[in-house]
Amino acid sequence: MEPTIIYIIIGVAALIVGIILGKFIFAKNTQQKIEEAEQQAKKIVSDAELKAETLKKEKMLEAKEKFVELKTAHEKEVSQRNQKIIEAETRIKQKEQSLNQKDQNLEKHIKENEGIKENLNRQIEIVNLKRTELEKHQEEHIRRLEKVAGLTAEDAKFQLIESLKQEAQTKAVALQQEIIEDAKQKAGKEARKIVIQTIQRTAAEAAIENSITVFNLESDEIKGSIIGREGRNIRAIEAATGVDLIVDDTPEAIVLSSFDPLRREIARLSLQRLVADGRIHPARIEEVVEKTKKQIEDQVMEIGERTAMELGVHGLHKELIRMVGRMRFRSSYGQNLLMHSRETANLCAIMASELGMNPKLAKRAGLLHDIGKVPDEETELSHALLGAKLAEKYGENPAVVNAIAAHHDEVEMQYVISPIIQACDAISGARPGARREIMQQYIQRIKDLENMAMSYTGVEKAYAIQAGRELRVIVEADKVTDGDSDKLSFEIAQKIQTEMTFPGQIKVTVIREKRSVNVAR
């Protein structure tokens, strides 16, 4: 509703109200007051109309201004939209022109490619014809070559492959040998230093024990008492001790023969007591032998405890201590087993200390590494595996168990001290004067070395020298080349290392000499 109408309505209402009020309130007033009221009402109506007209004009003006603003904004927006439409149309026209140009170029290229394609097809046909002719010429050429050479293409290819293969193998062996030598030179310096220092700091004994013991007598008359009536006394001694008694023409001596030094010692002590007592008969022999065995057992425990105390190895199980004591009466290749174990333990401790490892653990493993050689019962297991089994049974450290089992490469080395034990065992056994070999075994090893070398093609002679520490192989110059010599030396060394057992190391030297001799007359 318009404000003017509102104001008119308000004025009319006010007039009506005034009239009514005038009738009720001023009923008794004079006509003059009525006229004044009418004039006042008219004035109010006039003022209301004036205000309404002014307000109407203002609102009309505001509406016009608002309309102008909206119109201007609309025209601006329409102008912007038209501008965008024009720009879009321009871009579309440009794209159409570009597409038309591309279509024209494409049609042109298609026409050109058709010509090129036809040209290529002609060239391909020519190439195929030439290829067919070339294959024919090649087949004819191969047939001629096969006829001249007396070989087929496959045979020639096979011979070429074989020659290349042999050449590659020779070069590979030479390169492998160079790499091994280089690695040995680089890695061996510090190792040699440590090993030499370790050996120098360890006092070693060169003690050789035999398989016999000579028991000296005051006179040959005692031999009759030892033999007894019909040989019953000597048979009783041999049965009780397990040792053979050799009573021969040697004056004032009886030879005790056994590969077990412990049994020989029991027999020696028993004979000594029997001779001193003078009563020699089977019952007395058994009694004395039993007492001697108990004495030896006590002595074994005492030796084991003293050895462990001297080496500073503590906490060993009693059975392990007993086995250490039993080593005193065992030998390996003429080397006393207890002395070998003590020497190995000291070497291990020194080497472990040089390498920054635990010397006590290494010394413990070095002392126990050969306990498998003194079992109470015979077994099919090797001494390394049996020793590891015993060490594990009596609660030794897993590193010690692995070192014992792996010191002959029968199991995989899992701890760092394992190769130390192996190296020190080899050092103790391979040094000069440590061990001796039975003559037959030594001669057989020499023969095996020479026969192994002679089994290779082109080998003329083979000599094992320096007590089997070096193998010199002389080859035929017309059958073996210089490259083959390197390969042959490497192969023989690998075969010896794989198939033979030997102390220390064996050097393989292959000698090839070519001599051309002519005589001028």
C-alpha cells in the first residue's frame, strides 16, 4: 500500500475520531469550537497530504535511481557476455582455419606417401630378389668351402666354439689365479703377522711317543716268573691289561706293546709292583691290575684338574676334566695329545687376544677340541663330531661346541672362534718336530701325490720332494702350452686339497721346457 494512502487514511481516521470526540466531549461547547476543530482537522489533513506527496516524490526518485543502476549493470553484463561470445567465435574460426589447413596438408601427405609406398614396395621386391640370389651364392660358397676344408659348417662351428671355450677357460683360470694370489698377498700380511707372533709367544715341546714301552729288569731270572708255568702268568697279564708282552732275547728287558698309552702305563706299573712284591700268579695279577687302574684313574683326574688350573679354564664338568687327563696317555702321529691340546689352547688365547676377541673362550675351545679322541666307548662318529656331542652334553658354550665340531670342516662354522681353533690346531700339528708318521703311511702319501699328477694328460714325470711338501710336475712341451701349465697347476692343487689329507700345505710346481737341438756338420 502506498504511503500517501496510508497517511490519508490516518488523517480521515483522526478527523472521524475528532468529530466523535467533539460530539461526546464537547457537546456543550459552542459552534466556534466546532469550527476550530474542523479547521484544525483540515490542517492536519492538508499536512498529511503534503507529507504524503513529498514522500511519494522521494520514493519515486529512489526507484528511478535504482532502475538506472540495475539497467547499467545489466547492460554491462550483457556487453561482457557479448564480448566473450565474440572471442569464442573468433577462436572457433581460427580452429576451423587450422583444421582446414591440416586437412589440406594431410591430403597432400597421403598423396605423397602413396607414391613413397609404391616406391618402397618396388625396392622391397628388388631386395628380396637380391637376398634370394645372395643366399644361393652363400650356399654355393659354403659348399665350396666345405669341399676344400673337408668339414661341414656345423663341424667348423663346433671346432671354433671349442677353441674359444678352451681359450676362455685358460684365461679364466689365469685370472682366477691372479685374483687368488692378489687376495693372498693383501689378506695374508696381517694374518702372517698375527700367526708368527702367536707361535713365537708359545713355548712348544717336540715329544715323540712310540707304541711300545720297555720294562727293565734287574736280571733275566725274573722273566721266568713273569711267564709262569706254561705261560699262565703272562696270559693273565695280557688279558687283564690288554697289552702284548714280548719276552725275547733282549737282556734284562720286556717289551710292552699297545697303541693305547694308558694301557701300557697300567701294565708297566702293575709289572713294577708284581716284581717288587715277588708274588706273581693270576689272582695276584688281577688284584694288582685293578689297584693300578684305580690309581691311574685318580692320576687322570689329578692331571685334568692341574691342566685346567694351569690354563685358567674354570667350571669344567668332571667328565670333561677326566677326558682332559686321559689325553696325557694318548698320542696322535707321535704327538702327545695333552701337550697338543695345551699348545693349541695357548695359541688360541693369544690369537683371539690379538684379534680383540674373548681369549678365555678361545682357550677353553682349544683345550677341548680333541676330547673326541679319548672316548670311553668306541663309536662310528669322527672325533670332532663326538667331541662336540660330549661338550654339548656337559653344558659347554654353543661357540665351543661349534668350534670342536667344525675344526675339521665337518660342519659349518657358525662362530668367529671356530676358524681360530682350526688354524691353531693346524699350527700345532704342522710345525717341524711335532708329529711323526709311520714310514709306510709316509711312502704311500708320496706315491699318491705322484700318481695323482701322472693321471693328467701331457704329464711326463712327477716328483714329490721336501718330505711331500712340494710336488714338481714336468710336462711335455709339445702337448701342454704355457696357459695349460697354469691351469694344470691349479687343477692338481684343487684335487689334492679335495681328495687327500696332509699336514701343512703342498706346493704344486709345473715345469715346461722346450729345447730345439740341431747339429752342424
